[in-house]
Amino acid sequence: MSNAMRINSLLASSVDAPGRSASRERPSIQSLVNDSDVEPADEPPHHGHIIPPKPPPVGTHVSYKPYRYLNKPVWAQDWPGSMAQAAALAGKPTPMIDVTSSSTGAASINIPNPVLQAVQSWVMRILREHSNIIPEIEIELKVGTILEVDTRQRPNLPVSSDAVLDNSSRAFTFAPGIPASTHSAILSKLEGLTDDPKGGDLREVTTHVIDRMHNSKNPRLKSVRLTHDAKSDQVIEAVSKKRLDSLFIFRPLNALDFRISASWEIPAQAEDASGPPRKIRDKYRKSFINDGIIRYDWTKVTDETQESILEFEIEIDPSLLQTDPTRATATLIQRAQELPI
């Protein structure tokens, strides 16, 4: 006889037939189900705070408080694990920054930073899409001002902290350059670090060069930049630079913003240059370099019209980008946020 037939039979017998004793003990429906050869299904999981407590043993004190007082709701329960474990359960990494590390060394990873998460994802996408040219990829952060293309004014966005902008619509552009007061403050900070043991292995290099941009004879190259020593006029570098992508970081609490650029620096020859230069930039630069980690470039740029602009940029060392792009990106963001910008 099937379980259903046995249960129906039991229900039908709940009304005593004539001549049958009403006090006769009948088996319960639960006992019929449990006696069957079908394994009972697992009890469905309960969620929230509506789980009724199991009946207490006979003779124990029973609380008549509502169930919500006996079982904490999920949102009120303590998380027994760590933040890293929570991130692992969510399947997403939690980018961090350690603000206590050296001012010029590679960053450790200890404090959550949402801007860093976006930048790291962007850098990893660049490296994935251009995996065949990683040794020639340059990642640099430049300081300046984000402008709306239409108005040429800095945008007034409804954000109260640093934010990475989606510029897929090309609604924004970037104007490099910083005020003289900021330029001097950055220089003082970096020069102080070269004399500070906490500054790490930071060395200062002063250069004066002239960049001349030429069209290219080489069909592989769109243009060629020849870098000349300002005193001897000797060509010390020839390169073709192709922009792969840019990321804008809007900083509403500061007067200046960041642009992070990924570029492909293709080695070239002086003979690849064609015709007279179409752009000339005189660069007086002080570089502060921690070999294998990071480079700061403090520069005064003068164009062919003798108009000058003060620039500042931070560049990840290519070797760190290749071996540990996550730490390289954390280093770039932290070092930029530490400076008086």
C-alpha cells in the first residue's frame, strides 16, 4: 500500500465505526511517513528571524518572548571571518593601501580603496588586451584639470570624494599643468625625501632636454619623438609613443585632478624622422627615482612660442608593472595621494 493510501485510510478512521472502541490508540500520520522506505527530505533552510526554536525538554523553563528576540536577524549577526574572506566569498578582490609604508617604496596592501580597485581593473584590462607588448607599456599619472569638452570648464559633479570618470562618450578632456605654488611644494617634499632615511632609495637627477616631434618615414610609426640634449643638441633618444587608453580621476575636494595614461613606447631610430619638427618642447626636469619601483618627474616645459607650463607626473617602473601589476598600481595611487597636490 502506498504512503498516500495509508494516510487516507488513517484519516478515514478518525471517525469511530460502530462497535469500535474510541479509546483505541491509533498510529500518527508522522509515524506512517517515518516508517516508509522513502528517506525524508532535508528540512528546507530558514532565513531571517522567523525560525521557531526547537521544543525544550520537558520540565525546562519556556520563554514566551517573540521569536525575534530569541534569534538574531541576519543583518544583526556578527561576521565571524575577515574582510578578505568576505571578499573571497563575493568572488571579488578587495584592493587595499597601507598608508604607513615608506613614502617612496612599493605600497603594502591593507586598507580598502575604491579608486584603487577601479584603477587596478583598468590596468589589468590594458595588460590583458596588449599582452604581447607589456615590456613597452608605460603607465603614468599626470596632474592637471579635468574639463568639459563643451564648456572648457571643470565639471561640477554630484560626488564628495575622489571618483573615476567614465569618459567613453568623450565628454571630458584633460589639461596638464599645476600652479607655481603647488609645483614648489611638490619639489620641496621630494627634495626632503632624498635626505630622509624614510624616503627609501630615492635619488635625484636633473636633466635639460629638447623634444622634437616629427612625422615618420617608417610606415609602422605614426610619428617620431627625438630627444636632444639641450647643450650638445645630440639625439639621446628616439621613440614613437602611441596612447592606448586614459583614465580620469576627478577630485572634488582638491583643485587638481589626475589622468592615468597607458602608452605604447615603440623604440625608433633618428633616421625614422621625416621633415622639420611639427612641435618643439624644451624640458627642464628634476626626476626623483626609486629604481625598480617609481619615478617622479617635476618639469618646466616651454614650447616654441616661449610659453611655459609647470607639469608633474608619476611613472611606474616597467619592471614592477611586469612582475607585480597589482602592487605597482597601489604604489602609483598611494604616492600621488601622499603629495601636497
